[in-house]
Amino acid sequence: MADNDEISDWCADCRADLLRFVNEGFLWGEAELEGWNGPDAWQGETLATIGEEIRKRDFDGVHSVDPVRMATASGHGIG
């Protein structure tokens, strides 16, 4: 098990890589996520796009930047 410093470093490394955070931070295939090996394709694309926008804004985790504005809609719920 990782210690707090390792977890903090990992979170900082994932600051602009939300897809990595979701892929590595959840226990895919276990408990409530049994049968799932990662986010749905559209969710992964959305996370990757948000990460790109964070990098474009050069967000450092401390100083504010312009917000990322996105919307997703579905006729049957997006999960």
C-alpha cells in the first residue's frame, strides 16, 4: 500500500491527466466495478479532452485559470 507522500505525488502527476487518474485510481473489475475494465469510451474521450484543456491553460494546481466549459447530453442518461 502506498504512503501519503506517494499518493500525493501520484495525484499531482495526474493533475492534467484525468483519464490516467480514473484508470489507475479505481479498482476496475472489483466489487461495484466488477465486469468493468475502465470508463466507457465517451467518458474516456471527455476526460482526455478536459486534460488537454487543463494543459492548454497551463494549470499548476494553485493559480486560477479560465474555466473549462463543456456539456454532455443523452436521451437515456449518461451514467
